Amino acid sequence: MLNLILFGPPGSGKGTQSQLLIERYGLIHVSTGELLRNEISAGTPLGNEAEQFIKKGQLVPDEVVIGMLSSVLEKHPHSKGYIFDGFPRTAAQSEALDKLLALRKTAITRVLSLEVPEDELVRRLLERGKTSGRADDANKEIISARITEYHNKTIPVADHYARVGKFKKVKGNGSIEETFELLCLEIDPLVSVTA
Ligand code: AMP
């Protein structure tokens, strides 16, 4: 299996690049943000709980997200692999993910980290907020809270995968096409190894 984590701060292009990558490599896209937004639209208890955190730019509690992820993996037992987008976002989540994959006799192949300067992140998110309808893209304060959560809680995930030699930075501030090409340059050699 080819199991990739697309890593990076909010606004770094993880969602956009995941859409392109799943087509090229035939992987299942797992976006916890999207799953949570679906729960909110459906008005489920999980969605209602998550919304309280999301609208303030805070991370949703680990147990909520980990439970949701576990049921996604159960839904696709025969997948060629996954692209995890926006997950794991804390050290506890990365430990849970490693365990869930180990139970399936697989593991994370590579973590690809999209590197984008902070002023560009804020610019992109404010621009997206004009049309996305997402409450968490609405203003600078919430966006800044999300970036702070990333620095405080999510950076340890990068350290975790760097220690085991699975972490790779990719320049993410070019065009969508340029970034996609750089990602493919990293992933193509992994496909032949994991096939
Ligand atoms: P995203 O679409 O990945 O930018 O996620 C939007 C929001 O959903 C985040 O700001 C968090 O509030 C919440 N969220 C998404 N994924 C996670 C996660 N893995 N852990 C905790 N909260 C998450």
C-alpha cells in the first residue's frame, strides 16, 4: 500500500493537491476537515460538538477525530492506499494512526510537507473565505488562531515522522501545477517500491 500524509499549515494547498493526487495514483482521500463539515451539515451530535471548536479556529478533540478516522479505514479494506489530508494534527493522532495502520499490516510510506510562507497562507485563506462559506476562513483572527494551533500542536507530528526518516518538505508556494509536479517527483519512485 501507498499511504501518504499531505502535511502543512492551513492554506498550504493540501485539499487541492489531494484531489489531483488521488486521480493520478488511485488512492482514497481522507480529509478529516471535510468529514467534520459533512457531520455539521447533517446536524449530527458529532457535528454539533465539532462546530464549537472549528468556528473558533481550534482543533477538535483527538478522540472525536480518531474515532471518525477508524470508521473510514474500515470502509475501504481493499484500497491501494490513502492520502491523509489534515490528519494527523497532534502527536496523539499520529500514534493512533500508526497503530490503526499496523493492525492492517501497513504503515505510513511518506509525509510530504507543503512549505508556504505565513503571509501567503493568510492571503490564500482570506481569498478562499470570499466564496467557501467556511466560518473558519472568515476573518484574520480565526485564521491566525488556526495557524497558532498548527505551530503548537501539529508541528510535533512532523518531528515524529522526521525521526523515522519519513518526512520530506516540498515547496508549496508556486502555482497549483508546479506544486503538483514537485509532489509527483517525490511520489513516483514510491509507487514502484510499494506496488
Ligand atoms: P481543514 O479542512 O483540514 O482545514 O480543517 C478545518 C477544521 O476542522 C480545523 O481547523 C479543525 O478545527 C478541524 N479539524 C480537521 N481535521 C482535524 C484533526 N485531524 N484534528 C482536530 N481538528 C481537526
